[in-house]
Amino acid sequence: MPRKSMMFRVLATITSLLAIAIVATSISMAQEKSNTFQSGEAIPEFGKIAKVQSDVDIPNDVVLKVRFDVARQAEEDQISSTMESVARFINLHAASGLPPNNLQIAIVLHGDAIMDVTQPGFYGIRHDGRKQASVDAVRSLHQHGVKFYVCGQSAAFHKVDKVNLLPVIKVAPSAMTMHAWLAEQGYSLNPF
């Protein structure tokens, strides 16, 4: 067998073995990640968390007032990634022993994100009969004290009337106004 041919086979074998090792490592890391994140006790349906050994002690009597901004509609058949983050925020603080009343959370929606908090029938009409995936998330978060505010300017632009929104949603004059008002009340803006 010519030397070049033999070297080619050796290199091909090494490349194949390396590819197999990379795939196996990726699968192992994905499994490890899925085992790391577990359902939270407050909202088990979504907002999975990882238990970590934190170097920061948050006193259990602290009150965290946080507002989240949502400008983009969720991906098709998915709940809003911000709602997922809010559930994670609630779950991780419940796991650390913070009383539920010590979390005050507001979500301000504007742009096409307001569609994530519309009535299922209205959503279906606007989205070729698709199911509104965030309805249960909104209900669950509302049961945990989360307040939802829709930008009135975005609602007018998208021709969404108050009756088209889920019952727990409040309409603000604008998202800018609501953010300013919540900041005035001591709500920090979550940067994610």
C-alpha cells in the first residue's frame, strides 16, 4: 500500500474518532445541563433553576421590586422568554427562602409583544388559528403577584382593544410612562 494512501486512512480514522468524541461530549454536556436545571417549587411548570452555592447572602426580609421590559412577541408556540425569566426569578428566590410577598414584579409589554397577552380567540384570528402559548404562563405569574402592563400606544397601533387582552392585563398610557412610574415607585429595571 502506498505511503500517502496509508497516511490518508490514518488521518481519516483520527478525524472520525475526534468527531465521535466531540459528539459524545456534546451529548454528555446536554444531559448534564438538563439534569442541573430542575423545576422550581413555586412555579414548577416553567422557569427551571439550578441550585448554586452562592457567595451572596440576600436577607429574607428584603423586598425586591423589579420590572421587566418585553418588546418582542414570543416565538411561535412558545411562551415569552421574559415570562420564563420571571418564573425563574420567582423560583430561585422561593428556593432561597425569600417570602413570596417580598417579590414585587411588573412586566411592561410593548410593540408586538402585546400579542402574548391577548385573549386566545383574538390571538388565533391574528395568527392563522394558532394557539396562544403564553396564556397559562400569564395566569400562573399573576397568581404569584406579577403585574402586567400593556403600552396603550402599541395597543392602538396594533388595533388591540382592552377587551382583546387577558383579564389580568392593565393598559398604561405608554410603556415609557409605565417604566417611569414604576421607577418612581422603586422598581429597578431587570437588564436581561
